[in-house]
Amino acid sequence: MAATDGVGGMTDKAKSVSLFGGEHFWPNFLDPFRQFGTAIANLFTPSAEAVDTNDAYEITIELPGVKENDIDVSIEGNMLRVKGEKRAEHEEKKENYYFSERHYGAFQRNFRLPENVDHAAIKASFKDGILTLKLPKSEKETPNSRKIDVKAG
């Protein structure tokens, strides 16, 4: 057994690390921090709600702080993809200090479309941080790919 330096056996653990297998100190050491990566990833997943009406499906996605130009809506096969980027910048200049902070985060949501959606008639609108997608129903199956323009209001 390796010697300890009296710091909770840390030297024991570190000296038992093998470069070619065996016990790995660093991955175990970082385990308590792995949860933060998951929590941060969840911060960039926008909330969505879908409703089935008589003649269409309606999807609303909450995108507070996102600008219309930073949203991309497209269809690939039977998959509706909404992706974009949230950008926030804060700058403060005072006599004795300067503060600048920038936050960026990409997001993406995918929705499998039912076979009865008329792909050519899908509309997207964006108002007050809410993206609304209207997916009219069709009598026939229409699998194709296209980009959908997002319009204000």
C-alpha cells in the first residue's frame, strides 16, 4: 500500500493510479461536478407544448431573450427541427470600473411529424418570445424537406 501524507488519503489514491488501467483517481474526483454539465445543458432546452386541433397541430415554444433572426425552422423528411442561438450581452461602464458579460447558448428541438401534416402549408410566427408553429392537416402523406420562414407577430 502506498504511503499517505495525512490529507484524507489523497496521496494513497493518487499514487495507485495506473497509466495502463487499474484505478483512475481523476475521473472519480470529478464525478460530483458532472451533474453541473447536465444542469447547464438543460438551461438551453426551450419548453414546448403541442396541441391537436380539428384541422391542424399547433406547437408553441418558449424562447425568451431569443431574436427572430436567431431562429431556424426546417423540415427534413418527417422531422421538424427548431434550432437557434440565445445571445445576451451586458456592459457597464462606471468611473472606477468596467464590467462586461456575454452569454451564448445554442438550442435545438426536434418534432416527429404525423403523416397527415401538409408540409407545404406549415407556418411559423414569433411574438413576445413565443414561437408558434401551425401545422395544417392534410388528407395525403407529404414527406419532403424545406425551410420555413419565421415572421414577426
